[in-house]
Amino acid sequence: MLNNMIAILPQLLIAHVIIGLIGVMSSYALLMGLLKRKASLGFLKGAAWLAAISYIIAWFTGGYYYIVFYGKAIKPVIKAGAYPWAHSFFMETKEHLFLFLPILAITLFVLVIRCGVAFDTHSNLKKNTALVAAITTAIGVFMALAGVVISGAVR
Amino acid sequence: MDWHTFLIITHIIGTVFGVGGATFAEVFYLKSIKDGDIDSTESSFLKTTYFILRIGIILLVLSGFGLLILNRLEGATQYLYNPRLWAKLTLTLVIVVNAILLEIRLIPIWLGFSLSFTSWYAALVLGLWRGASAAGYVTIMLWYIIAVFVVAFILGAIKKWYVE
């Protein structure tokens, strides 16, 4: 059982990174769609759906990897190495921002599904949805770059 | 074919799409504005070029992070603190933020086009020029900023010569 769990850890890390990136790209695509004068509702719905699904899957795969492996095997190596701040600053920040992403992505999805038809007539609604998409994308980009910093500290 | 080869090939295809797309976006734009009006055919060519650019950046980001995961899993983590890598990540960020700024018209066209064009070519140069790591992140970025303004000047001169 334990050996099976350890064997799937690289796959979990790969899934976390790649699916997380698909989430970032989808929320970015949603943002770009919302910034256009005439947004295609079908495109917005697709991007919002893919962003929500991707962030949720990246959340579970990353969370599982963190609980089962990172805390026990990786964190002590980083803290004892030359770059302990990679954990104490970047991973600690990532842990907290981690909670926001799926919630923001689901909020965006619900907004597009429920209020998408009103985007062309209510410019404030569209602008504020774009703002939420921008915040979601910015957090996603930070998470990806922080992941590179943390991985680079494992020596 | 192993994962490393597959990811490198995908990364090169992404770069080719991006650099080619950025070049042709500039060429088609100049040809389009020559008569003072962008007609539907010209608009269609520009849209297709931007679509190829987007495919390029998707391939580049996914394959780039794929290579980083491979480094992490193979224990070659020292590469993840390489200044050339962080310069390339910065350029990728510049490309995507620049696209937002151009969309909401918060950046002058001459600067936006130069940023896109220079960033793609700089990413290509950094990808091939391994020795650039020795220069350090700040030096690489300073040269990049100088290049953005030099390219803006050259593109402006070409526009003046060809269009006006």
C-alpha cells in the first residue's frame, strides 16, 4: 500500500503542475475574452469551466502530495539546505493562497454561467468579473513561479 | 523517444510558432496599414497570426514547465535557479501582460509591438545561448530593455519608410 502511494507521487506532482498551468492559462484566456469589446459567451463559459475544473484538480493533487510526501521528505531537506526561505516564505505563502484559487475559479464560473448574457449590457459587471479573473490569474502565476523556487531549493 | 527529447521538440516548435508569429504579425500589420485601412482579408490574416502566437506560447509554457519537472524528478534542481531560466520566465510574463495592456490600450502601440517582438526573439536567443547564464539576471534584463528601445526605433524607421 505504502509502496503504491510512493510510486504515484511523481505522477501527482506532474499532474499538479501541468493541470495547474492549464488552470492559469484558462483564467488568462477568460480575462482576455472579458477585455474584448464583444465577448463570445461560449468561449467565456468554456474558459471558466476549464479554469474551475483545472484549479480544483490541481488543488487535490497538490494537497495530497503535500500531506503525504512534502512535509515529511522535502521540507526537512529544504530547511537544512542553502535556501530555507524557499519553504519559510514561498511555501508558507503558497499554502495560504492555495485556499483562494478554487473558490475564485468557481466564483468566476458561476458568474459567467449566471450573468454572462448581461456582460454586453452591464459594463461594470463585465469589468469587475475581469478584475476577479485578473486576480485569479495573478495568484496562479505566483503559485507556478513559487513552485519553481521551491523545487529548485531541494538539494 | 524519451520525455526529454519530446519536450525539447515541443519547446522548439512553440518557439518557432512564437517567433514566426511575432515576425509575421509585424509584417502583416505594416502591409495592412499601408493603405490607411485594415480590410476583412487583412484582419483575417492578422487574427490567424495571433492564433498561431497563442498556440506558440501554450506549447512553450507547457513544455518549459515539463522540462522543469523533469529536472526536479531527476535531481538536477540547480538548473531551477539559473538566471537564464528566470530571464526566460520574465520574458514570458512580459509577453502575456503586454497582450493585456495592448487589449485595454494602456500601452502605446509602438512600445507594445516592440515588447512582443523583442521578447520572443530574446527568448529564442536565451534558449540557444547557454553562455548567457554567466552574465547574471540583472545584466540580461538590462540588455533586454536596451534591445526593446532599439527594436522600437528600427520598427518605427521601417514603418516611416514603408507606410509614410
